[in-house]
Amino acid sequence: MAIANNRQDNQPVYVLHTYPFKETSLVVELFTRNLGRVATTAKGARRPRSAMRGMLQAFQPMLATWSGKQELKTLHHLEWAGSLLLLQGEALMCGFYLNELLLRLLPREDAHEALFEYYADTLRDLTIGADLAVTLRRFELKFLQELGYAIPLMTDAKAQAVVASQAYRYEAEHGAYKLDGRVGHDDHSVQLSGKTLIDMANDNYHDTQTQQQSKQLMRYLLAYYLGDKPLHTRQLLIDLQGL
């Protein structure tokens, strides 16, 4: 969705990523509640005395003002919009993983207000010591659903109700198929139980098998939509704790 107004004042945002631009500036990728992902330039932000420099912190709720009609806007002002969130250790890596997901798959200037609020809730969960693996599975599923990808869980590819005791293979863009007796690894699908699909639909990740199979399913689906360029933080999380 194209931005109609030249200037946006005091918009709720999170900083997703920054990188150098020209000699003293930074490109700042923002996740905004009302306008989706927006790319801006923070002029002079690399100077030691820049007031903007200390504000460009990930995971913090902020209000931003920017202007511009081109894809790359000019960032004028940032201010805190709530209590500071402190992510540490593996929770911090999970936060960077969420940001990389948004940068890779969320189109620019395409509003997703519900996803913005869910992202904010997920960051708060990460700060209070919630189960990291379950927190990531919930966000990954919500993220793909909000982007419009069909992830059917309660019905199979033939529109029949998923049966908890039935084994299935799940194929991206299609859904779950009852297993036909074949065995072996298949790069184009994931094998799991109907119970796992039903548990995911009900946001229930208490079962150990559901935790393991939901991780395999989301890893497969994200790899499918990301294509040939895997996430850097995804591999780091796998190396650390298999998240």
C-alpha cells in the first residue's frame, strides 16, 4: 500500500535494523503499526554527538516522525513510547531472529497492525522468561498467517477434518495429506501427527511431540518461503539450543 501523505508524525514504531549510508548517516528500517515496514535515513546519525544515534535501539517501543515521497524516507525524530525492554542471552538472539524474519518477508509499506501488536507482545514474552521455543513457534505461525499464507491446520488438503491419531505429510501451499505408507525423507513435505496440527491450531504446545514436530513444520515452511537465502539468526539459534 503506497504512502499517501508526505509527512508522518509520531507513528508507533520499532527499529528493525540499521546500516551505514554515505559518510555520516544511517539507513534505518522501521516496523510501523500503521504503515508496515518503512525505510528511512537518519542524517548525521553516525556522528558521535548525534542525538539520534542513542535512540536507534532495537526492541524498544518508540514514536517516529519522517517524511518523503520516495521509498527511502527522511527520519526526523524518535522518542521513547514506553518502558525499555531488556533482552539478554538467547532471548536477545530470538529478538534478532524476529527482526530478520520481518526484514526478509514483510513487504515495505504494507500495513499489518495485528502483526505489529503481536510482535510487541512477543518481545515482552521474551523479556519475562517465557519458553523460547514455544514463543518462536507461535510468532512464526502468526507471522505467516498475517502475511496471507494459508497454513491449514484443522482440515487436510482434501478439506476433511484432521484426525489426531492419523499420520500426515504436510506440503507447503497445499496442507496435510494422509500418509500413504511411504517411508523415507522427503524435502518437499514434513511428516507429523494430526494431534500436532490440532494442538497448533489450539495454541497448545505442552506436548513434547507437538513441540518437536511444530518446529520441523515451521522450519520447513519458512525455508520454502525464504527460498535460497536462509536466515543467519535461524542457524545461530539451531547451533545454540536447537530452537
